[in-house]
Amino acid sequence: MNVALIGSGKMGRMIRGMAADYDMTVTAVFDIDDPLRDDDETKRRLDAVPVLIDFTVPDAALPNVRTAALLGKNLVVGTTGWHDSLPAVGEIVRSAGIGVVYAANFSLGVNLFYKIADYAGALFAACSRYEPYLLESHHKAKKDAPSGTALALASILGSAMNRSDIPVTSLRAGYIPGMHEIGFDSRSDTVRLVHSARSREGFADGSLLAARWINGRTGLYRFADVLDDVLSGT
Ligand SMILES: NC(=O)c1ccc[n+]([C@@H]2O[C@H](COP(=O)([O-])OP(=O)(O)OC[C@H]3O[C@@H](n4cnc5c(N)ncnc54)[C@H](OP(=O)(O)O)[C@@H]3O)[C@@H](O)[C@H]2O)c1
């Protein structure tokens, strides 16, 4: 299967290096100097490419979805910071009849961790003596705090435990690739669940898995939909 990358930064380079592991070939790369366009030259370059993978910047994500729709290409969007535009993206995807998968976090481990958080939250909610909390640590260059993943975990735990007062603490220091801890604390003990990323490889893995999954599909999907299929063996 051929894929094209939009963005050749840290994630784009990682995906390019790992595509062969998924029997995929990166046949085109678009970047800031050679952006995705709806023109004849781009159509020619994408002739045998069914799916594009976008890891760029928040401002480029929506224009790239629009251009992919004009080109009739399916898309995996890993870029973060544009999710306020989801209703507009849904409309573009529907009217163009393309397929798009998006996620703030394409790591399989983190997405499984979301499911564990949901289950654990429901268990601990039944024992009112436990207080939930969230801790997250990332490298000093990360701009947002709390991380999108911590916000997702807070929302999952909040729904599972029916509470909106879960404390979230962020640390930005050094070169930590990413750590998220869910804790349940009582007078007598603490239960801690931790996800620690080792590298960006997990994000690239998930986005390549999503690229294969969205090939031939139409509609707007979250990575959780891909994971559900993986877990059910379909
Ligand atoms: N969903 C996930 O699992 C996940 C995981 C990691 C990262 N991310 C997100 O993915 C995005 C990229 O991350 P990254 O670490 O790869 O960042 P990065 O190293 O800064 O790479 C972004 C690249 O996109 C290029 N770019 C900017 N505008 C473009 C456009 N219109 N067309 C094509 N390329 C364009 C940039 O070029 P210049 O540098 O020349 O401007 C840069 O090379 C960020 O939003 C990040 O938060 C998501």
C-alpha cells in the first residue's frame, strides 16, 4: 500500500522510517515548501496513493483536510490543536465521501490505558473512600499543560466516577517523552496506574495502523474505532 506524508518533521520522519514494517511505501512527502495542493501535478504524484498521513501544525490541519477532500484522498490526521473544527471536518468528509481517522494520541498503549482508566474509575467510584488524581510529566519543550492525553484521561475518569473535581498536576522538565499516572488514594493505601512512553515510535505505529484501516472506508473516525476493530479481531 502506498501512502503520502504531509509534514516531514519529527513524526513525519519517524513514520517514513517505519512504513516498511507495515508493508507500506511512502511515495510522496509534502512539507512547508511543497504543501498539499489541489492541482494536476499533485494528482499525478498521488495517482497510486489512497491515504495521506498529516503530522503538521494546527493551522494546516483543516486546509489539508479540505485539499484531501478535493483530491478524493483518505486521511489520517495526527496533528493536534484543531479539534474545535471537528464539526466542519465532519461536514467536509461527508460531502466529499472520503474517510478520515484522527486522534490526539495514536499510541496503542495510551488508547488501551484509556479503557483501563474507564474500568478502574467505575470500580473505585463504588468505594467512596478513594480519591482520584492525575499526574503527567513531559519534556521541557512541550508547550501545552495539562497534555491532551491528561485531559482525555480526566474526562474518562470524570465520567466513570461521576465527578468533575479530579486534580491534574503537570511537570515539564528535561527530556521525558511522556508519563501519565492515574492514582486512587485512601487513608490506608494508594493504587497507581502508570503509562510511560519510551519514544515517538508508538504514535507512528498507531498512525500506520490507522492508515491501513481507513483505506477504502468513508466517514470520520476516532482512533478508538480502529482499536475496537483490532481488539475484536476484525
Ligand atoms: N496524535 C499523536 O499521536 C501525535 C503524536 C506526536 C505529535 N503529534 C502532533 O503532530 C504534529 C506534528 O508533530 P511533530 O512532532 O512532527 O512536529 P514537528 O517536528 O514540528 O513537524 C511538523 C512539520 O510540519 C511542517 N509543516 C508546517 N506547515 C505545513 C504545511 N502546511 N504542509 C506541510 N508541512 C507543514 C513543519 O515545517 P517547518 O518546520 O518548516 O515549519 C514541520 O516540518 C503536532 O501537532 C503534534 O502535537 C500528535
